[in-house]
Amino acid sequence: MAIAAPAVPGAAEAVKPSGRSDVKVTGLSLPNMCKPYVHEGVIENIVLWNTIDLGSLAVYAASALSRDQLKRGDREMAAGRLGKIEIAGDEVRLGAPFIFNKENIDRFNF
């Protein structure tokens, strides 16, 4: 498991020539860096916050702040299609990361 974008394909590149199918690489990375390895089965999946959802949440939070609809002490906020979003202290939390895998990785280009 690698926790930096370039480390995941780097680990896959180390595992790939071994021919071992019992070793799976995963971690936090970018879809474009990992697509070939995901399609080859060296990387089963990667995780990262969906940038579309993250950008959408940033706009909702900024809009709520600018209209005085988000105040210190709030514990949640409405964020359109994202639903109710948790607020902890001064953090507006998107929630669980998105899992990119063979079925969905080609839908993303970043």
C-alpha cells in the first residue's frame, strides 16, 4: 500500500516483473497514473477523493459562507446532490474516498 500518487505505480512497477498474482498494489493515487496497472490487474484499486465531488463541495461551502449560511459551530451543511455533509470544527468533510477500479477508472481523466 502506497500513500503518495507516484508511489502506487512505482510499487506496481516493482511487483509486475515478479509475475506474482498474489501481491496486489493499492493506495492513494491518480487514475491516469495507474490505469495501465489496474487494467493489467497489478493494481486492484486506488482510492482518492473524487475531484468532481470535492470541487462541488468547495463551491457549496464558499457559497454558504458568502451568504452567512455557514456559521461557526454548525455540524452539517446541505450540499446539493452530495446531501448532508459533516462539519467538524472548521473542517467541511467530504467523507469516504472514492474507489477507482477496473469498472470505473476509464471515466476519469486526471
